Amino acid sequence: MRTLRYSKVTVTTAFTFIAIGVTGCSSKPGDSDVKTSLANEFQCPILEITDVKKTDGAELGNHTYEVSYTFEVALKGGSSAAQKLLPELAVLNERLERGRLQHDRAANIAAISGNPAPLAAVVDRATDEVMAVRKRLAEIQPCELPNARFAIERIRSAAMPKADAPDDGIPVGLVMRGTSSMIKAESGWRFAEQPRFDINAEKISRDSSVHMPQLSPLWTEFSQRDGAFIAKVPSAEQCNFVEADPKTGQRWWQCSFGTADTNMDVWFAKLSGANANGSVDLEAKVKDIAERHSEQVSDMKPVKWGTVDAAEFTGKSAEGVRKVRLFVAGQYEVQAIASVVPGRKPNFSEMQQFIEGVKPTSITD
């Protein structure tokens, strides 16, 4: 019979490995455990969890532990990512709000009138706008989990300028405080339930060396009399349609809006050469517009704001009536066009009010 013998070294080594194994499986969660669980709660390709600090903890028994902690959920890429993302989010959210407003307004009027046919084009256009905006939002803001969407919304809201608040820099993240019950699993400590966040302790983190880009160069506002329809025309970089004039090569941007009775389009292009100084023949441009649309021009009158000259006229053709305002300010030519919705009677008061609202209120190079 062979006798098994163990040396003191072998026994000592075995106990050493056992001790290491026990020590390696932590009896309470640490910062890294909290960070891993938070990353699952805020999972999104454009977000990251940073600066996790456990501030308190208490054992609850049955392999559970309650922890309190602070952390930051931030945009990946910091201020560079914020500069690219936040201005576009601001414009897209305004477009989404306008599209919904136009859709609801047209649908409600159609329901009251009992004849939806004349408003079908308005409803379809608003629907297409909302769908296009939602598609783009999903591309640049691919956050599906509620907590991730919440963080993005807080950061976006903080980027909106406030007249009575100083510009402390571009927002890059959201500092939060939370409390969670954690349970020990084979893979480590994990949240045992939904974390509880203290919304009163939220704080926006900013990069003071970088400021939110200004939404320029062109902002124009016009509204209907009852205030139910308000729209903003954003800058050339932010509009969703562009084409080049085959004659001049100018690149034109178009923003389209409307109500139940009136289609509203604002076209604008950045000029070059001599036209950049405002030396343009507005009468010649009016003639050219009328010829391209086979229109007869009437009610032609000049409009002037300071050094800015404008032409306002009515164009009539077999397709209907349009009210037009044309002006050049700085390096931009603007054409505001209000036309009748097919199947509706001309609402001249509304058409006139729309084009009168398009003025060079803020044009910069």
C-alpha cells in the first residue's frame, strides 16, 4: 500500500490560493461594480459613464448591499461631440414640433369641415416632415433605454440659450447621484432593482473653453394671427432641401411650412461677386421670377428696412395666386412665397401676413 504524503510547502500553497480566492471575491460592491451596472442602465453608442464614486453603503443581508454613489453620464468625445450634436438636435426638435403642429391643425380643420380632401396635401407634407425628422434623430441620437434618453434630453435642454443666464460653456454631461440595492452574482455585483436617482442633485457639466455655436446666419419668424402656427426658418446649413440654379450656379435652400389655406416657402441663397454687396436689380429679379412661373405681376410695391431694399408683389397664373417678398441683405437673397393650398380659396389676409413676417431680422456672414 502506498502512503500519500503532503509536504508543508504543498499544504501552505493550497491555503494561500484559497485565501487569494476568498479575497478576490469582494464581500461588498466597489466603484467598478457600480460603474458596470450604470453602463447597462445608460447603454448608448454616444454616451459613457465616468467619475463613479461610491459615497456610502450598508449590508442588507442575503447577499445584497445598498450603495449610494455619484457619477457622470457624458457624451463620448466631450466638447467636440457636443459642438456637432447639440445644434442639430436643437433644429430637429423645432422641426418636429412644427411638423406635429401643422399635422394636428390641418387634421382638426378637416374633421370640423367634414371634407378632408383639400387638406390632404398639408397633412401628407406634415407627416413626411415628422417622419424625416424622426429618422434623422434616430441616426444621431441612437439611445433606446429610458435613462439614456433622459440624459440626452437634459444635456440638450441645457444647451438652449437663456437670456438671463451667462454662457458657462457647452454642456457635455450630466452629473447625478443615486442609490441602488446590489446583489452578488457569479459574475460580480449587479443592481438588484432599478436605481433611484436624486433629480434635485442633478448638475450639468460643461466645457468652459468651448461655447455653444450660434444658430446663424438667417433666422426669420412669422406667425398666424391667432398664434396657433409659429415657425422659424433656420440657416442654410440646417435646411433640408438644396438645389443649384442652372443659370447662376447659386445654391438655394428651401424651408416649407403651411396652414390649412396657405403654403409657405422661404427660399434663400448666399450670393457671390458684386451681388454680395447688395447691388442687385430687384425689378429684374421680379421679372425673371414671373417669367419662370408664367405669371402676371401686379400690386408691385417697394419695401425698405434701413439699407435693405425689398420688392413685394402678387403673381397670378393659371395655377393660382402667390404673394411674394424679395430682398437682399448682407450676402443673402431671400424669396418668401405664400401660395394657395390646392382646392382651397385664397386667404389673402393670411398670405400677406406670412410674407410680411419674413424680414432680415438677423442676417450675418
